[in-house]
Amino acid sequence: MTRFPAEWEKQSAVLIAWPHKTGDFSNRLDSVEQSYSVIADTITQYQKLIIVCLDDSHQHYIQTLISNHDHIDFIHATVNDIWVRDTVFLSVEQDGVISHLNFLFNGWGEKYRHQNDNDLNHKLLNGKPFKGKAYKDIDFILEGGSIESDGIDTVLTTKQCLLNPNRNKGLTQQEIEQQLFQHLGAKRVFWLDQENLSGDDTDAHIDTLARFCSANTIAYTSCEDADDLHYTSLTHMERQLQELRTQACDPYHLVPLPLPKPIFDEEGQQLPANYANFLIINHAVMVPAYGDPMDEVAMQRLADCFPQHEIIPIPCRPLVHQYGSLHCMTMQFPEGVVGVAG
């Protein structure tokens, strides 16, 4: 029996890929690295951290930026992008044993160069945390940010991403569902018909829109301002979420997360800042913060969802300039994968 663990289950590690001066963040690397340092120091307070970096020189430089050097493994590899949520293994439990699934990655629908990212998992297998671990290469394009699991048998996703012909062209919705059933052990797939947030180039990844907080709770990006360009689409999503039912045929407990005030890049493009892109780790929930009054509102609402967790704001304003946030640049691994869980 195969099961796709939920993010709130016990974890062994979180992986990130550190940005560098030749990457996409080169024009604002200092501020991005400040965010990365906070993220690294926060995660290592609770569990092991794996950092993908270029080489020995890059590793030594990173070590000068972080204060907590314990519980960190470094792996040297070249990446095209630092958004490891979409490029690194997805972990499933098969008869009590964790296995890594290496899905294909095509640069979010051939939008960007991606060969190094598609090769990343095979490079990770040579690193200490992953060497000798069970894995499987799967001939199907799937990004971690495009699916949410309740840890039982339900996957939440969007039609705009998984059914997009720029991913698995020629496959029907039923055929794509069968891939999720076969590889993730899902028995139900909830398909939201949902536009992406402004500036999101992932074709509406679910981790910017709606997230399982428990088997019967979903936190979701909401908008109450009728003049906001997202109002119509997010109201439509809210109605769809209200129609979903748990395994017990009850409505889900829905928790709206507000949008921060719009953030724009230098060209005037609105960026996809949101609070649904939070990361759950052992005993804590790390929440994107943008220096906005809504930061506190989102943190309080998530605190109600996770009463046993510490709620920690993480400065993510620099990250959204490359169209992602906290969840996008991290990937957690379940207990039993890497080292000892914190």
C-alpha cells in the first residue's frame, strides 16, 4: 500500500538550494541571502537541514552567513533554479518504508532552462543523506508545489496546472488521475478550476492557493476587496472549496488567509505574494511575511490551525521577486529518510 504523507507528519529534514551570484537572484542577492539565513537558522532549531550549493567555496561562504552549523548536510550540485519544491524527490510511504519518487521536471511547461534541475535528484543520490536510499524514476511530469496531500488518500490540485498541455501533453484528466493513484496512493483527486495569482508562472500551483492543515482543515488564499484583480477568481475558488467533503462526508473547516497589499517588481508586474506558501516543520510553522499588516492576521489564523506548533514569521519579500516564496524554495522529507527527526 502506498501513501503520500502529509506535511504536518514527523519529518527528518528539509532541503534548500542556496542562491548564488550567477543565478536569477543576482540583482538582489544580499537581501535574498538574508532571508535564506533566517530560514536556515530557523529550520536547524527543529531538525536537520540539507543545503544544495555549488562547490566547496560556495559552502564555506554559506557557512559564514548562518549562525547554527549543527544538523546541516551540504550537497554540491548545479541547479537552474532554487525552487526545489518542484524539482526534488517526492517521498511516499510504501508498506512502512519511505521511497523517493523522481518525477520529470520540464521548467514549468518549458518556460525556463531546466536540464540541471531535472538531473538534480540523481546527483542527490550521491550525497550522504540519500546514498543507498530507495528511489524510482517516473516518466511523468509533476511538481511538488502542484499537489497537496491530506496524508490519507486525497490529493488537491488545479486543472490549470496538471491538465495544462505544456506538462503531460496528450494525457486525459482520467489518465493523469491514474498516475496520481498509482504513484501517490491517492484514491480521490480534488480538481480546482482556478487561475494563478498575478505574477505566478507555475500555472496555478496549489501551494499558493489552498493547503491542507489537517485531514479536515484547508487554509486558502482569500480576497474580500471587490476592487482587487483577484477577487472574482478567489471567490470562485472559495465556493469550490465549500463544496468539497472529507472522508466522513463533512464539509472541510475552511480558514481564509488574506492577501498582503500588492507588491510590484521594477517593471510594474504584480508579484504572487501570499500566505498559503507556509512551511510546516517539526513543532513549528514558518509563515511568509512581507512587512504588511496582514502578516499578523495570517499568522494568527494559522496559529489556530496548528495549536501545538510555534508560528514563526519569515521575511519573504525578496523571494517573491522571482515569483515564489517560502514553500516553493523548500522540500521536507518524512521521518525515516534522513538522519534523526528533531
